[in-house]
Amino acid sequence: MDDATRTLIRSAVHGAATVVDSPTGCRPVRLPDWALAQVDDPILRLFGNTTSGVRLSFVTSATWIALTALTDRTMFPGADPAQDPALFVATVGATTVGTSTDRSGAINRLIGPGIPRYDRVDGEPVTHRFDLGAVADTRTVEIWLPNTAGVEIQAVVADAPLKPSPRAVGRRWTHYGSSISQSSEADSPLGVWPVIAARRLGLDLTSLGLGGNAHLDQFVARMMRDSPADLISIKIGINVVNGDTLKRRTFVPALHGFLDTIREAKPATPILVISPILCPMHEDTPGPLGFDPARGLFPVPSSLPAALTGALTLRDVRSILRAAVEQRRATDPNLNYLDGLALFGEQDLDHLPDGLHPDTVGYERIGRRFADRPEVAQWAASTGTVAR
């Protein structure tokens, strides 16, 4: 890749923490190396590289554009790569103008249970061409990268000059969450629920939806503290419960510490704390979560009562989050709470096929309902002023 192309791609990437150079191209990533160095979990690198919510944004009069990319998909045991391709989508404004699938990239096959690890099968790059149609003047064209894969961009060409679009087309929104926010089960990069919400609300999204890895890690709080954002949201709880990674004693101060870290540099930025959506297996049963190819996901609770261990259920988490926000609002009026059950609840169980992750319709409902909630309207309209 020549220097001019590398510079163009770096400037056109939206929704990533950084862009990492390689000898053959550029890789947008949502977690930088310094953050990954602070956790002993190789799976987090895979999900931090997954380009959920990441897009290339160009201003151009081109009638076609072609992107050459090498993908790497992370697959659970028993999943069929041929049935779950990586999808690229091109849009002009609200209109989808082209899609392209990729089944030729690398595969990272997760191995479990036990210590997180995976086997890798190498793949080949694919060129994705999008016909945009003729236009009298320039327009903004976005290429949305897969929500199910990491991507190394190796080339981008078109039949007219490409310029990176302005860095922010709307207020910048940084969202932190779990695999449900990463939305790998959605059938398109545009079906990721924070993407649906951002497009409806006119926000410039950076998504830190990290499959299995929303645990109030301080390196994420520092990223959010130090990155530009007009709005911040934190959807927390499901990974804490299904991983049994924090007990009541540690979850409460971890939540306050996470918010305190962000507030060190963003004392008035509107923050929305979102509790978990419905997950029947963990509403009243603590984790951890197990996986068996024959039976799917299932809770593996301790033989000791939760009252003795401090283990958390989702009902516990919702109560703790609500109480913490109410407590802090006495001195932090720009902090708000949204009950995740308002986004996805009992009425939506037909769209929770594995008992944990929504399907495409479920994610669409979450994104649409989020954009329409009065709590979100209040959060999005806040000026972020500090109370005196």
C-alpha cells in the first residue's frame, strides 16, 4: 500500500479508536494495543478488532468504488463459516446503494470451555465493488465494515477522486457495552442496534460493544475519558453476571470508579447508564455461563446461596445501577438511567433465539426503541453544563 492510500484510509475511518498499519494495509481497531496489554484475554483482541460500527466515509463524485480487504471472523464451536459471511454495505445518506459478502477471509475458531483460546485458519483478501450511480456533484459515501469480523483494508479505488469526509457529521456518541451492543447476530452492519439508533438520531457513533468483555475495565474508562465525545452511554451488567466476574461488593465500587474516571476529564458530558435487557436464564440465577454444543448456553450457578457469595443476578444489577445513578445525580445532573427492559423485554422473547442474544429483528427493536425513549431524548438534548 502506498503512503497516499494509507493516509486517505486513516483519515476516512470513523468509529475506531485507532488505525494500525501493517505491511499490506491498514486495520481499524476499537481497542488500542496499550489497552489490550492490560488484560490477559486473547479473545478480547479479536472482539476489539471486530469493526462493529466502523465505516469509511468519503466525499466523491465517483460512480463506483472498490475496496480490497482481508477479513478475519471469530466463530463459536459448531458454527458454519459458509452460513455466516462478513458483509460490507455502502450507503449514500439513508440509502443503501450496495452490499458485498466475504467468505474467503481468515477464521478464528473459539475453543472452550476453560481458558479463552482459539485456532486460526488463514484466508485471502477480497475486492468489494459498489456501483454508486451517476451524480452531478459530490456526495458522502460510507462503506460500513462488517459487524462480525476484523478487517485489514489493502486498497481503495474509484473512478473519481476520493476525499475523507469531515470527522463529525453530528454530535459524537461513544457507547460501551457487551456482545449485545456489538450485535454480531445482526444480519448487516446497519443492523447493529447502536448503529440503528445513531442513524435515527443523527449521531456520529463510536461503539465499544465488546463481546463477552463489558466488565467496567479501567482501561476502557480511560479511553472514554481521553477520547472526544459529546454523549456517552454505558450498557453494563450481562457480562458481569454471566461471567460471574464481579460480586456485589466489587461491582458497586467498580461502577463508581468507572464513572469517576470518565468525569476526571469530562465533568459535564451527558452520560446514560443502561441496565441489561431481558435474559431469562440470569434474571434470578447468577452465573457463570456455560456452553455445550449439544445444549447451547446455560447458567452454572454456585452450590452456595447468592446471599453468601454476593453473586449477582440481572435483577440485582438493575437495582444497583438505578440506585447508583440516583445517588450521584445529587452532584451530577448530567447522569441519567435507562432500564434495559424498556428496550427488550418479555414481549420480545421470540427474538432471543439462544436465550441471551437477540436476532436481527430484536436488534432492530432495541435500536428503534432506544432512539424513541424520552430518557434518551433528555440525554441527547442535554447541553452538558456543570451545575453551580
